[in-house]
Amino acid sequence: MPSMTPRERWQVGLAVLTAFIGPSDRRAADITAVAGEHDPREVLFGVLGVARDLLALVASSQDVEPSFVLQALAEQETDEIP
């Protein structure tokens, strides 16, 4: 498998996240269709690149540090666990 460019990794990462939020009955098939031919490490770094950009977007729109957003997310998850 040839190595992807940073832009290609980001695009595949966005496609994987888009498939993930799609219909649950299609999720696995859609993610496999998007990511199947690529090195899983490249796909992971693409998803992480998109997550980094989303984190920066949320942090800047709320005028807070990215670590604050992550902390709030962690606390929310802790509160939801029975």
C-alpha cells in the first residue's frame, strides 16, 4: 500500500467520521468501504487529524483552550457512565 499524503489522510479521516455518524446499520460496511484499502495507521492518523481540527474549531468558537474542551468531554462521559 503506498503512503498517503497528509491531505489524503485527512480526507479519508473525514470520510471515516462521516460514515461513523451515518446510519448505524450501514456504519461498519461504510467505514470498511472508505478505509479498507488503506493502511490502518494512515486511516487512524487521518481521523486524528480531523479530530484535532474539530477540537481547534470548538475551542476557538468557545474562546477556551483545547485542553478545556477535552476536560469537559471527559467529565461529560464520566457523568454518563452509571
